[in-house]
Amino acid sequence: MEGITLFVSIVIIAFGILQIILFFKIWGMTDNVKELKNLYTENSKSLLSSIDRLTSAVKNATPKEEKTIKKIVPEEKKEAPVYVPPKKELPVIDINSDEYKKKIHKLKVLKDKGFVEQAIKEYMEYTQLEHDSATDFINSL
């Protein structure tokens, strides 16, 4: 019992010393805040003066540039020929082949497990059909 009270008293003394150290550190930081505030006000004044100089320089330079700008005559727009990509030749798929049956079984398993989008993508890659027709096919499985 005596050992526990000794341990608790040592811990309390250690925390007391740490609180005193923390107090003086925070007190020292308040002086830094005052210095930072002074630096901020000095920098903001110099920044404002430089912004004022830049705006006056831009205002003085703008009228000179307006006189030198010529009106640009828009050129006649030429219509580009419409590019129609050639239609893809769909691959020949043998419905009675083992490969097709395995693929359909795999897509059905994917659909049953909830991976409908993956099944649609794989069917689109296999048949090179559009998304709508692939979706209809997968939903009909």
C-alpha cells in the first residue's frame, strides 16, 4: 500500500513540474505573437503599397495599348468535312461452340453474384456490341 502512494506522489510531482514548464513556454510564446503581429502589419503595408503601384502602372499602360490594337477581322469559317468512321465488322461467334458456352456461363455467374456491370463489359469486349444491346442480353440471362 505504501508503494502505491509513493508511486502516485512521484507521478503527481512529475506532472506538476511539467505544468510549470508548460506555463513558462506559453508565456514565452505570447511575446512571439506580438512580434509576428508587428511583422504582419509591416508586410501588409508594403504589400498594399506595391499593389497600388502596380494598379497605377496598369492604368497608365492600358490606354497606350488600346490605341495600337487593330480590329481583327474574323476569317470565314470553313466547315470541316464530317468524318464518319467505318462500321466495325462484328466478329463471327459460333453459338454452339464450347468457348461461347463457357463465356455465357461465366457471365451468368457474374450476374448472379451481383457483378452486372463487369458482365456487361466482358460481353461487350467479346461481341463488340453496343452497351444497350449488351445490357439487354445480360439481363435476359
